[in-house]
Amino acid sequence: MDAPVLEVHDLCVKRDDRVILQAEHLQVYRGEVLAVIGPNGAGKSTLLLVLSRLLTPDRGQIQFNGQSVYELNEVVYRRKIGLVLQNPLLLNSSVFDNVATGLRFRRLPGNEVKRRADTWLNNLGIAHLRRQRAGTLSGGEAQRVSLARAFAIQPQVLLLDEPFSALDAPTRARLIEDFHELLAATSITTVFVTHDLDQALYLGDRVAVLLDGRLCQVGPPQEVFSAPANPDVAAFVGVETVIAGQVVSSQGGQIGIQADVLQLEAVGEVVVGREVFACLRPEDITLLPCGERAGSDPSPKSSARNRVAGHIKRMIPHGPLVKVVIECGFPVVALITRSSANEMELEEGSPILASFKASAVHLIPR
Ligand code: ADP
Ligand code: MG
């Protein structure tokens, strides 16, 4: 990660007088995969359109290798960009032609066109389909053609807009695996748009969070997922418990938080008096059957555990897990295995203790 290949400053896009995308600053470094995540309507596709120069923003600079893209010839710039969309737009001709056409446009000699097209048909496991007409392909096969076509032109930047979203789960899983390997092998600079957190975690070297047209946070996946910048990002990345409180003690990296009648412990450096949100991921919460002493631990200095008493409000199946919503004066959401829910004989209305480590609490200023 040295110089940025793409750099965006002070970007603003409006539609019908409404701001649909705003980003103060975004960099895409050479060789990295930047995963742009956000819910439907967040502005993700708009960002890709701007980066590919298919849409001119109302304001902002976009630099490509240090030069404004608007100073570059549009065709020259587009030829450096590989674009893959959710629904691949393929030519109504053979699979081979679809991959070869972009290379012919670039006036590569015939033998080089054939060599590169064959290489990428192989890399994407679709060499056997080379003579098949694109219109007769399955969704997964068509997306493989679209990826082969984009990789084959050896773009300086690969831009992908939810490329796996329209595929069924097993097809998607296989293609994501293959795509991950190809990205690692080529080190191509990539902007990968998705609403799927797992895909972002798996593929992204860094993650950019877009919410409601605003670029809210950019950072390594683990940082964004465990230390979201604000409550909206927290909610989007699956931090389901957000407790409002105030820092009442702070010493030696141990923080005491008063949240209504409850005392919580966290770790970090936050000054006394600061109003905060204490955020918790559901997988960091352990449930204990009631009967043990409720309230905060009797010796908070010696224990890393927080304990909060409540009763179960809802139990929602979540694959092999169960999401348990607990009312503790505020909602606390835990994710536990179905078998431990059965063992503890949990049901809606049961009294319960929710327990979590001080180190699992992430504090956001409010
Ligand atoms: P995402 O890809 O994250 O789902 P989009 O970038 O497609 O979001 O859209 C962001 C917002 O901009 C949405 O609210 C959408 O309705 C609006 N929008 C997108 N394109 C247009 C358009 N051509 N005219 C008006 N509004 C648009
Ligand atoms: Mg979109």
C-alpha cells in the first residue's frame, strides 16, 4: 500500500435536488481490495458510476494515479477500468467472443487475444463453455464470463457492483472462493461493492461504510466491525446492543460506566463525565441461567465480567444459532447455539443473566 491509485475529495452527487452521495475523502491504494458496504439505497452503485466516469458528480475531484480523471481522455480512462455488474451485460455471441471483444477493442494482435482469453476462461473454470452462446448460460456461468472479461483486459482498477448477489448460495460460495484466489494471484487494485458483511470481511483488505449517502468510516475490517465510528455504523455491522451511559470512573485503563441503575465495566482511556454508547456484538454475550447474583460483579476491579439481569423477550432462530433478545431495562441481544438454548431450557419470559467481558464493550462518544 503506497500511493493511491484512486483518490476522491469532497464528492457530492445529487439526484432530483437530493444529495445521494457525499464523501469527503476516500483513497484506494495500489493492490488493495476496498470493500464498500452499505444497505440498499446507500449510494454504493452511485460511487462506482462516479469512479468509472459513467456519472459526473455535482462536485468533487477524482484522481487517478495523481491526475484528475477529467483531464484524461474518457475512452483512455475507461479502458483502464474493469467493470463487473450484478447482472452481467453480455454480448449475444459465444463465451469466447465475450471475453475476446474487449481485447480486440484494445487492438491486441490475434494470437495475444486468443492467449489471454483462453487463460481467463481457464482461470474462471469456463473453458469448456467457450463456444456456448452467452444467452444460454446459467447465472453463475454468466458472472464467470463477466469476471473473465474484466480480468482479461488487465485493468489498473477492477470495480465490482454486487457481483455475487443474484446467485444462489452454493454457486455464490464457489465463485467467491475462486474470485478470492484470483485477486490474491493478480494483486489487482479493486473496489468491491456489497451489502453482504461476510463478503466484505472475507474479500476486503479495508472496508468503507456507506450509510444513507454518507461515507461514515473507512478502515481494516476488524476495526470497523469491532470499533464502529457511530451508532449507525454499529447497527449496520451487527452490533445489536447499544447502551447509553456516562463514564463515572477511569483509572489504569479500566472504565466504569453508569447506565441508568446499572454499572458496567469497559477498558480503554475515556475521561470521567463523558457521555457514551456502550456497544456489544451479540456473539460476545454469554447467557447464564438466573439464580446467580444479579447486578454488577461484587469486585469489579478483579473481574473482567459484566452481568446484567433481565428476562427473555424474543427468541429468533438464526441457522444453527438462536438470537435471544433480553429486556434489561434496555434491550440486549445475544447469539447462542441452539443446543445451549435447549440445555438452559430458555424460553420467552425466562429470567436470565447476560454476561460479557469488559474488553468486549466498545465505547462510542455520544
Ligand atoms: P445502492 O447501490 O447502495 O443500493 P444507489 O447508488 O443505487 O444505492 O442509490 C442511492 C440513492 O440514489 C437511492 O436512494 C436511489 O433511489 C437514488 N438514485 C439512484 N439513481 C437515481 C436516479 N437516476 N434518479 C434519482 N434517484 C436515484
Ligand atoms: Mg446498487
